[in-house]
Amino acid sequence: MFSSLRSRLIGSYVLIIVICLSVAGLVLVLLLAPQVLRLSYLRLADRSVPTALHVRSLRARGLSPEQIISALEEQAASQGTRILIATRQGEVLADTEGRWVGRRVNLRLEGAASERRRVFFEGRLPTEEGLSLYVAVPTGPLSPGGEPEEPVWYVVLLSPPRQAIVSILGEITAGFVLAGFAALLVSIGVAFLIARSVAKPLQRIEAATEAMAQGNYDEELNITSPDEVRRLADRFNLMAQEVKASRQAQRDFVANVSHDLKTPLTSIQGFSQAILDGAAEDEQARNRAAQVINEEAGHMAWLVDDLLDLARIEAGQAVMARDPVDLGELLRGCMGKMALRAQRGELTLDLQLDYNPMVNGDRDRLAQVFTNLLDNALSHTPPQGRVVLAARSVAEEVGKRGQEARTVAEITVSDTGAGIPPEELPRIFERFYRGDKSRTKGGRGAGLGLAIAKEIVQAHGGHIEVESVVGLGTKFTIKLPQIQEGRS
């Protein structure tokens, strides 16, 4: 019954409302108890006045106390009270229940205030049922000094306190219960609306997750409230986008691996079959076939090595050295390796380095990053173009609010090539992503170099960025934590 969130919310709201109403009722009873007791005395007093006048009238007609009390029995039964006729000294002359006749009771008839020469006395008397409330009223006027002009009888009305209080509380409780029931119905309606406002967005998220499980990644949630659910919906939308991108990358991965493996395998199979079939008749043809087979096998080995390398780095299984590395010396070495290639491509290769920044890291892995970036820049820059490798020291803000700063070595590789279209920039570091196949080396690049470079830079506590303008060129920026700097 209470398995759903909505039913549990409504149930909890109703329980809280019932508890609050119960506590409010209990507090109300405790606060009203003195007023209820006072009201009980006032009710007895209101009833005692006409009763006293009636007794006085019957006495004037010469009736005895027993005859008078007999005439009052029906009234006492209807009012739920007990009526006594007593003297000023407390001697009971008559009793509607007949048990206290001739008995003296302590009515405390002294010291009462008077109003219009009629005195009301109130208090409690022990009875067979327990303490009872009483009000005593004289049937005749008193003298100015407080002494009666003639023997005065007192009419005493008794009522069990529980009966009086329960009677009054019953009248109050009826209204309170009615108001409480109305408040409970309204509160349940409000609780239903609140529970619905909370549960409905969650149900939308549940439906979206089911749609995602069935392969629909275009479901986007637009939830404005509550804030917590809205933030959950925003995270869901972000997750859906990431899952969609991941699935697309997975499909691209399979397609690209299949393509990159199929091409060399086809060449290997074709030339090996030519050798087996005797199609390569002379020594030169056989050597050419063997050379192609060797090159394609090397390409496959290079591709597999890159895949394994990337997998190890992403899994944190690749061991990265943490030795001081002179970036100036490292960058000069990378430039030396690329100088001949730049010369053949009629390209200008510049190194802008005013000092030797020092970082902690793996020299070979960092050389792999810079070599890859230089290789890409040279491949994508037309003749008479320029490739610049530069390094400098900059201050970088860190922390969520940028309250701290650290010195980093900023290495840039820029070229004057064709540039990268804006729509391709967000995916440039994805595995196997090749937006323009003509931009890869000889059309044989697997699209793993930048993905590996990004993982290596991040493993060194740095980050890599790219900016490009179509027709003007591309610029890669790497920032690595610097341990010290020195002039060359």
C-alpha cells in the first residue's frame, strides 16, 4: 500500500497532521480545564437561582422540606444534579437522594460576597461518587450584618465534577472535532498536491530512464521545481548526452578499428596469395610483395600498440616516471627530430624558448606528446607554411574560486594550416575521431594520437587545449605544473 513515494508522502503528511491535531486538542483541554471548572460553577449557579426562588415559594405555602424536595426530584433528574435543603449550620433538611437527611455537611457559608442581597457559595463536597461541585443559595434575604431576619434555608445543587466537565468538554469537542476533520480533509488535499508535485517529476525521470534503456538518448527533461529534482534532471540530461556521445564513440571505435585493420589485412592477404599462387614470378615482384606485407604488418602492430597504450593509461596501469625534466632540452630534441621533415615539406619550424622550464614527469611520455603535436602540425600545414613550438612560464589560478595560484609551464604548438572546423573541436581528443580524413598522415592515421596525448598530459597533472580558425591555423596549448625555472 505504501510502496510508492507518493503514497508514503501522503501517509507521512496525514500522520503528522493527525499527531498535530491530537497534540493541539490535548493542549487545548489542559488550557481549558480551569475555565471549564469555572463554567461548571456558573452553570450550577444559574440553575440554583430559580430553584431557590421555587423553594421559597413552596415554603411560603407551608410545605415541609420533605414535600418541597419531592417536588424537585424530577428537576434534579433532568438536570443530572443532586439538590439539598440545608440550614446555615450545614444540617441537611432534605435530599433528593434521601441519604444525607439529618447529616451535617461543611458548606462553608461564611465570608461570601453578596450581590443584590443574594449570596452564592461554591466549593467541593466529598460524596459517595467522590468530590462533587456544589453551589449553595439562600432562599431568603440576609440582614445587613449577615444574620438572617428569619431562619433561612439554603438550596444546595451538587454535580459530579467529571460529569460537569465531560458535559462541557463534549460541547467544545464536537466543534473541535468538526473543525479538525475539515482541516484534515483540506490538509490531505494539500498533501496530495505536494506529493504529486514531488512524485510527478520523478516519474518523468523514471520514464526517461526506461526510454534510455531502450536506446532513446534524445529524451531531454525540462523540470523547473523542486530545486533538488531540477538538479537531478539536469544531471540526467548531462548523463544522457555523455552516454549518447559514448555510444557514438563506441560505434566510431568499432567502425574505425574495423577499417584500420581491414585495409592492411586485405593487402597482406592479397600479396601473400600472390606469392602462394606464383603470381609474383620474379625476385623483384616477390620482394615487393614481402615489403608490402611487412609494412602492413608494422602498421597493424603500431595500431595495436597504440590501443594497448591508451587502454593502460586510461586504466591507470601505465607507469609514469616522476623525474625532473628539462623541458627546454626536451623540446630542442623534438625539434631536431622534425627538422629534416620540415625541410622536405618546405616548412619553417621555429622554437621560441627563452628559458628552460622544469617539470616532474616522464621524459619519454612527454616527448611522445610533443612529437605527436609537431607531427600533426607538419602534416596539416601546406608548403611555405610555419610551425612554432614555444614555451613560457605563466601563473594559473586554481581552486573553485581561483583563490590560489601556481606557476605552470605553458607549451604551445601552432601552425598556419587549414584549421579545424568549429563543430569538430569538441571531439578532437576522442579516440579514433577523424573529422577530415585528409588531415591525417598519408590518410593512414588511426585518430589515437591526440587521445593518448590528452591522457598523458592529465596523468602529469596538466591539461591540454586547442583553438583553431579555419584558413588561419591551429594552436594546441599544454600546461604542466612547474617545479622551478632557470634561464638558459
